Amino acid sequence: MLGPIRSYFDRLALRAVHRSGARVDRYKLARRSYVREQLLGDPVIRDAVERHAVDKGASARETWAIVDRYVDEIVPFFNIIAYYHLGYRAAGWLLNLFYKVSVEYEDQTGRHALPRDAVLVYLMNHRSNADYVLVSYALAGDVAISYAVGEWARAFPLEHLFKAFGSYFVRRKYREPLYHTVLERYVQLITRQGVTQGIFLEGGLTRDGKLRAPKIGLLDYVLGIARDPAYRSRLYVIPVAVNYDRVLEDRTLLRERAAADGGARPSKAKQFREVVHYLWWNSARLVARRWKRYGRAAVTVGAPISLASWFERQRDLFELPRTDRLGRVQALCDEIMERIGRLVPVTPVPLACAAIQTIDREFIPRPLLLDRMGEMRALLVEVNGRVVRADRDIAETWERAWRMLRMRRILVETGDGYALLPRNRELVRYYANSIAHLLGPFEAAVRARDALPTASIPMPDIGAARTSTAP
């Protein structure tokens, strides 16, 4: 009985892979028991167990039981049917329900010219928990990515879903050396086997819209396989940048930032009521056929970066003391983060919010707003900014942004202009910050308004700015 059923699902999985045309790393299909045996037999983990037992005064049996729990927590059980038949279809339905999705590639030729034995690591900025779904959906026709996922997803049924999709879990602020040894050896094990990974380089969601400083932990684990020189020419990183016209959890992120700065944190009951209201209200809109999408969700996939030349310049990397080695890895992460920043897509709402930030008025005339948006977009195009649909008339771009700003009651239309509701200034800052670093002479005005919202901000000379940035 089980034989025909197993054969049916094997054929279903094979059809799913052929239909997608994606690369599925063989090692992702290894049984968890096999991966577990390899980890438990790892001499580095064995040494860490002995040290932990001595330091904690525990028995070897108790310490190995802890390791076994860590392995069970970290190691996924990738399922092709779950990933492509269920996950891909559900992701497509949900994403297209909420957004218009666009994907741009910086260098398609370079991606297709990669060696067959290349080990790829996708490094991304992190704006929303929807990033996992968005990037997986965008790349599903090329590769199935294994993500490093934080503890927030270790709840039923998310834990089982993420593990079925090949993701492994990471305790972000857990400092126990034994745990990090197990995690490091697992990451290096799958990297050596060519498993394609996705890492959010910022280590967590941005709370203010700006790009965060990169965290080096997971990438340092990945680079550790280059202690074997044979891997140095095989490692490639691919920068990926995402941006949205609306981040689903933007208000929650702003509250968390305010709480971190000493503000009051809303009660769990209030948060629960808000979630229930959101679900009820949007379900009613769906039923009444009044549902409107949240604008654009955009992904830019950068050109692959070979790490061979970097390793060539860092020949003594693994002979250095740990602090010196981490300093060099940090410098590499900073360079990649800067590259990701240059790839951030410019969608209508962030462009409109950046323009609003540079206008020191509570009432914004429509002609002035359109002129400012046009000047910003022209500058972005000149410096190769990833402007989504830059061919549109600027008035059409504004109308798409206006639908979202009006729906969320950020702006109200008054006569031949718009008034910004003061309680939503934080949202305008949040979206403007996502592209402020791309705006050249406009960046100072955006940042100044962010820091001093009631101050008068002098505008730069746009003519001089264009002269200085022209090729």
C-alpha cells in the first residue's frame, strides 16, 4: 500500500521541480536522521561537548542530550511538494492579493554563467516578515533557498512550515558557546554540500526604515569553509534588495522603536484587538469586492560577487586572532551592505514620502509636490537608481502613491494640495528613509526633517546637484 503512495508523491515532486525549472540542491533532500548523524559525529562538536561538560559540571550524557535538542531545533526537513505545490502557489496568491510584484535583475548573464559547483549565498535587506515569501517567490524559478529564520517563527504551525520549506532556525541573542558550535557546524556542513542559503544581513527588521548595520555572525560561519582552499573559488554572494509601498507591520515596527527609546509599549490586549479589527475589516472588504492592493512590492537581484579575489587578498585570514578576523569580515559585510543599498527599488510611496519630507510646509501644493517628485526621480535615473516604472508620467506615479496615502489617512486633499496629518509623520519618515541614501543632495533635507520635523530646511541647488552627479 505504501509503495504506490510513495511512488505517486515522488512523481508529483519530480513534476514540480521540472515545472519550476529551479535548481534543488541534492543535500536538501537528505533525511534529517542522516544530517543528525553527521553533526553528532563531528569532532568539533565532540570537543565542544567535552568543554561544556567540564565548564558546567554536567555529565557527557546530559550534554549530548542538549546537543540533540539543538540539532532537532535547527535542522529542517525540506519537502519539494510543500515548497513548490503548496508554498509557491500560496505565496503567489497571497502576494498578488496584497501587492503588484516586480522583479529586476542587475545581471542575468552573469547569473547564468556561474560555475555548476558554485556555492551561492543570497544576502538581503530586511523590511518585512513578508520578505521570506517575496524573495522565495521571486527566485522560485531559479533556486529553492534555505533561510536562516529567527525565533519569532518557532510557533505552530509556522515552525513546521518553515522547516518543510528548508529553513533553519537561529537563536539571535543566545550566547551559549555549545549552541553556536552546533549552529556553525550545521551552516558549514550545508554550505560545503552546496546548499543555497538566504541571509538577512541586517540580522533583523529595520524599525525606522533605514538600512541597519550588517551583522556578521552567519556569514562568518559560511566563510569558515574556506579554511579549505578548494572552496575559495566556489563561494559567491548575491546581493538582493527589497522595498514596498506598504510594509504590513510598519506601525508595529515604529511602536517597537518608540518603546526602545523609552516610550510606552501598547498592551497585548490592545495589539490583539488591532489584529482582529484588521482581519475583520479587510475580510469585509474582500467579501464586498472593495479590496484594493497595497501597491508595489519590488525585488532587485544584484550581480553575483565572487569571493575568490577577496580571499586572495586575505591569505592570512584564518591565521589571525578571532577579533582581527572578524574585523575583516565586518569590512566585507559593510561593502556588501552598501551594494544592497544601491540596489533598493524605488516604488511610488517611498518616492512620494521622500518628496514630502523635503517640503517644509504643513500644506503641500500639488504642483510643488509633483515638481519635487520629478526632480528626485530624474536624479535617481541619472545615478542608476532602481526606479520602478520610471517611464510613467510623474502625475501617474503620484496617483498610485496617493491611493495608498489616502487609504491610510496619511494625507488629506484640501483644495489644490494636501495636508499631512501630524500623527502620521512617522510613517512618512519611515518610507522616505528607505530610499533617502539614494537621493544625493536631497538626502540631507530628508534626514534633517527626520531629526527636526518642525524646523525650516533649506533646499539644495538642484541645478548644481545635477551638474555634480552627471556622468
